[in-house]
Amino acid sequence: MERRSFIKNVGMLSAAGLAGSLPLPAATKPRGNTFSELKGFNLLNKFNPHNQSQFAEIDFEIMAEWGFNFARIPLSYWCWSSESDWYSVDEKILKEIDRVVELGRQYRIHINLNFHRAPGYCINRDDSQPQPTNLFEDEAPLKACEFHWKRFAERYRGQSNKYLSFNLINEAPCIEESKYDRVARRLIAAIRGIDDERLIFVDGICVGAQPLMSLADLPNIVQSGRGYQPFLLTHLRATWSDWKPLQEVPAEQVQWPLIYDGKTHDKDYLRGVSVKPWQPWLDAGGSVHIGEMGCHNCTPHATVLAWMNDLLDVFGEQRWGWSLWNLSGSFGVLNSARKDVKYENWKGFRLDRQLLEVLKQHL
């Protein structure tokens, strides 16, 4: 499954670069580095409404066996509702989401429910169902988004922050901070009007690249970053981005460290692009977790392994937790369809053992 369709030109923005313990009790404001142990994978069963599936217990058995304890769940609200009727709700689908929350508790894996598609916004393009409204400009989709988060808050009220958190919106665009702040505060208020201690993750502004500093006054907020730099390396041959170098640069030139357009991309580069933008938030006592990271299956495997090891070293220096996109699929350790990997047949899957071992070294 494709990771997502990026907004036009985000590839160029990304390529250029910009500039523990388990969760504390809910009444305590998280400080920097409090979520370092939360490491795992994104599970995409409700990511694509046209190809959704029930959550599989085998995924939790596998993650727990390997020692991972975090599952981010990107949700499209189209799975249980619709663009034509924002206030319709399919209870059958919500019960399937109940199941993933229960599996998390059963296997001691923290579940992070994320609205990847919300009324009025999604970073994905879907030309078959264009969104006529804008969550960051219009009142109607914001009210609808509040409605859906309230349903989730009511459904899971009182469940421990140790095993459940909410992630408001996936990858807000590069907009005025005040517009994102307005939406985030409205959604946080909607949730906490029902469940006042719920732990909430907020994706950084500008596609998760930098903190939304205006939220520094709110308790129980973790900001979610990304690990997709340099973009040429992580998204080589990605058909869902419009950035031409992804299709034109020869694969054999994509190595790590990467030298491209006269610039060296190495471990220091990763520190600059992945850590430096977050320093003001960290200095304010805020917490950071990397909600998504990874590398598409067309990048040479040796490059992926070397880059991933350095990236996780950098995150480890900050004591940040992280979540690979995805467990199974083109960015994952299972069934990734890379052409240059000797896969291991394992529990009915094709396992990229080398990539898994790199991840496990950083648990």
C-alpha cells in the first residue's frame, strides 16, 4: 500500500530541509523525553476506506514478541462516516476500532489513534472524492471533526493513558500557526470536555516538520515529528509525489551518506533537519515522539540499513520514541517487496531480518 499522496511540492520542501519511561500519570504535564520507550509501527487497516480490513491479532503477537510497545493507527473517517454526511456513523466499524484498543491492552502495546483523514483535511489526494471544504478555514468541517473526536472521547473515557492516546490530525500543512492553533485547541477542548485527562499527540506544523509552539501552555500534549529526511533517499521512485528527482536520479547514486545537489547528507545533517527545529519546544519542557519514519522499497537496501541506523542513533540521542511506517508494506519489515533483499519466510510473511535487527538494536 502506498504510504500516502503528498501535497504538491512537499518533496522539494523536504529535500531542502527545514532550517525513559512509559507515559507519566495524566495529571502530570509531560516533560521532554518522557516517551522514549514508545517504539513500534503504524498499522494501516483503517487508513484506506476503499481497502479497509479488521485489525489482526497476529500483528500484536509479532510486535510483542519482538519487544515493541507502540502502534500508531492512522484512521480515515470515511471508514465509518462519509464525505456526503459527516454526521453519519457506522457502529460496526467503530467496534472494529474498539478491537484494536483491546488488543493493545491485551499485549501491553500503546495505541495511538490518529485522524489521518478528517472532515475538511487530508494530506492524501483522492480525486474521486475531492474535499470542498477546508478544516483550517471553514467552521463546518471543524464542527464535524469535533463531533467525531467527541465520539471517540466518550467511547474510551477513563481508559489509561498508559495504553491509549489520541493524535488529532495527520500532518497539518504549511499554514499560519494561528490557524493550526485554532483547530488544535478546538479539538483538544472537545476531547477534554469529555475526558479531561486524555493524553493527546499533535503532529508538528508544516507536515510534522516543526513544533506548534503556541501549545506550550497546555498539559498532556506530545508533539509528533517525522523521519523522512533526506526525501530523495526515503521516497525514491514514490509515484505519489510530484518531485521529479525521485523518478530521475539513478538508484545507484542514492547512497548513505548521500551527496546530492552539492550537499552532503549525513548524520550531522539528520541532527540539523530532524532535531534542531524542535529545540524551542524541548527548551520549553515539551515532549517529542516520531509518529512516522521509514524508507520506500526502491531505495537500495544497504543504503536503507545505514541511513536507518544513523537516524535511530540521532533519535536515541534525544531519547525520542518512534513508529515505523509501516509494519507490513513498502516501508515495513514484512512483505516490503524490495528487489534486493533475501527475505526470510517467517510465520507466513516475508521478513526483512536485517532491517528488523537494526530497529531492535535501538529499542
